[in-house]
Amino acid sequence: MANKPTYNRELTKKVLQGIRDAVRELVEKSAANNESLVIGDNDGTIKIVPAKELLESLKEKVNQ
């Protein structure tokens, strides 16, 4: 194993990217099926959001 802090950073980046990809796929499939998803905001409030609405907000974040 090379430099441990570098290895940990790279592993963390890969794991986070995998999570982002999985969430995006979930939202896209849910939007295609006209479903809603349960999400939590930063305050801990639970909300039910149409997947199409959530997909639009994800697209806006990517474009920023």
C-alpha cells in the first residue's frame, strides 16, 4: 500500500462517487415511474418529494 493518507483520500472519492451515481440512478428510475421519494433535509425534517422535482434539483446542482 502506498501512502496511507493518499490511499484513504482516493478510496473516499471513489465511494462518494459511487453513492452519487446510485442516488442519481434511483431518482431517474423513480421519476420515470412517476414515483415520490422520502428525503431528509439538513434540519432533520422528513419530506416526501416527487422524484421528477428531485431530479430537476439534481440537474441544477450539476449545472452550478
